[in-house]
Amino acid sequence: MTQIIDGKKISTQIKEELKEQVAAYKAQGKEICLAVIQVGNDPASSVYVRNKKNACEYIGIRSLAYELPQETTEAELLSLIAELNDRAEVNGILVQLPLPAQINEEKVLNAISPLKDVDGFHPVNVGALCIGKKGFVSCTPAGVIELLKRSGISISGKECVVVGRSNIVGKPMALLLLRENGTVTVAHSRTEDLKTVTRRADILVVAVGKPRMITADYVKEGAVVIDVGIHRDEKNKLCGDVDYPSVAPHCSAITPVPGGVGPMTIAMLMKNCVESVSV
Ligand code: GUN
């Protein structure tokens, strides 16, 4: 029987735990505050930002919303970030990506204080992850580790293959699996004979951004398959990077889309916010 990893249920558990922690902080007079900045009104970003604000409210985290116009200049955004870096009551700062073309994303992410970087995108936090030091970790890969742990799947000593090498998912995912003592391979669009590589995996994490690309012939019998992708297919139905109907019968465990990795990203953002109070 294939275990279907229920990200909705696990993320709800995490949010309940965080709610209790936040209440305990409040009892000590400590309030947690997240600043969320959106530039322009990309519809997908608006949905993500709304979900983040709702999660804050549910858990008891104060959120400050900055909705800036599409034509905001880089200097204006950098000046807002500088102000938020200086405000002691702001624990976390999140700039929703993507940013409009006139703004240099790297410059903006580097301007956020590493101590308030709850997205885990600042080079100081990425570097800390790389050398095994404490720091904020990118939320989606951190969510994948939490899903595996809370589903009773051990990583230590396992062949882990990550497909995708983005800065936000693929690279930190590989580092986190390594930190958990997995034997890690990172495959990507230039990998030769990808199927041979993915078929080695005991744990296969897919973050390629191509709808239903991973079919059953990419997967070893009994593997654990984690699907980070989210797309709308030609019938407007949500699907992942993995062709779930053909792959699921061959797995020992698999994440569905929706309801797998997706809900974990916000839960881990909330976890980073709660941790930000003690950095
Ligand atoms: N845009 C898409 N995913 C993310 C994310 O995890 N954080 C931010 N800030 N923007 C995003």
C-alpha cells in the first residue's frame, strides 16, 4: 500500500504547535511581528501574500502589510527595507517574489537583515546552511524535511536524488538532505540519462517546474517521491511535476498535489517567524 503523505494535516499540526508557542511568548509580553511586502499586483503573488497574512492571524503573529505600486523604484523599496531592519518590533521581513523588472531582486534580498530573513534567502543564511550553522532555512525545502520526519521516513544513509537546482528549492534541499546524513545527488536539465539517476533514489524530490514530467519509468519500485511542483493543466486542474496516477502505485510513499508540499511552505514560514523572536 502506498502511503499518501498528507501535507495539509501535517501543516495543521505544526500551526497548532506554533499557536501554543506564540501564546506562551505573549504571556511573557513578547509579540511576534512579520512585515510582508508586495510590489505590484501579480494575481498569484496576491494569493500567496493573503495566505501568509491569514496564517499569521491564525497563529497570533502580527503582520504588517506593505502593498507598493508596480512602478516602485529600487531605491524606494531599499529604503523601506532599511526602515524595517531598524525597527526593533519587526522580527521578520518578507519581500514577495517576483519583483518588477526595474528592481534588482538580488540587491533587495541582500538588503534584508539576515536576522530578520524569515524566507532564508540571504547569502548569510544560505552560507550558514552550507556549513551546518544555525540560521533561517528556505521554507519549501525545510517543509519537505518536516514531511519526511513526521511521516516516519528516515533519511540517514538513503540515496536521495533532487531534481532541480534552484537557489530557493533544489540547492537548499540537497544541503538539508545532506545535513540529515542522506547520500545526495542533484540532477538538473543538463543531466545525461536522467532516468538512470532518478531510478537510484530511495527518496526522490522533484522540483523541475514541468507538469507531470516524472512518469513511472523514472522511479524505483518502493521509492519515496516528493513533488514540489504546482501547475494548472490544460483542464485547469492542479498537478505537480510528477505524473501521480502512473507513479503512485510504485511508491512506498508519495505527496499529492495539491495537499502535499504546498501547505508546508507557509507552515515553515510561520515556524521561522516564531524562531525570529529569539535570534
Ligand atoms: N515567490 C514564490 N515563492 C516564494 C517564497 O517562498 N518567498 C517569497 N518571498 N516569494 C516567493
